[in-house]
Amino acid sequence: MQCLQLIIEGFKIKEYSSNQEAVERAFVWIMNILDLLEAKKSVANPESTGKEDLFRRNIMTNFKGLVKLDPFRCVELIDDKFKEKLQEYMESLNNHSEEQFLFLDALLSMHNEMIQALIEEYFMLGSEKEKANMYMVF
């Protein structure tokens, strides 16, 4: 479980993040570990294991560093493995404005079509079509 901390803390973030192949491998490794820990759950005991809980806490603890490495891969990680905890991950960045901006920018970029569709569906079906058009232009 300490490997995640080594990835984040053991490398100088700027140097490490310039090597996209290494960043990609780091996120693939995280996803693979989460998949492996999920697969180890048995039908008889579907609760998470201590190792899984520890690994998930390490991801939360090191989320700021992960965002610095690649905010788009962080959005993919949250979408795939932690969708129900998006708010918690956002709150973990509250005192880190640069990382918060990077993550929000990636989140909005990756989900732009869905956001636009929701705005359109919500407002265009209602009585506030002018308001909807204002948001759509933005």
C-alpha cells in the first residue's frame, strides 16, 4: 500500500509528470490494484477488506498529488471507482486552489456534453427557455 505514497511523494511531481508514460503506468497500477482488491471480495463477504479500505484512504490522502500528475486521469478514476464519493474528493481539494481548478477544469471538459444535455433537457422542457439559452451560450 505504500507504493501509492512512493509514486506521489517519492518523485518530484514536476519531473515525474513530464514523463507521460510513467504517469499513465501509475494510474493503470492504481486501477489494477482496485480491481484486484474488488475481485478478492467473496460472495459470502461482499464487504471491503482492510487492505482495500487502506488503499482507498491512501488515494484520498494523496489525491492532491494525483491531480498534479494528471487531472484527467483523476476524473476517470473517480468516474470508474469512486463516483459516489465525488463530493468528498472535491472537498479534499478545498484548501488547494490550483489542484481544485485543475480537477474541476478536467471534470467539466470531460463531462461537457452530458452537462449541456442536462441543461438543455431541464430548461428547454420548462418555461425558462431564455435562461437555458444563456447557459448554452456560455
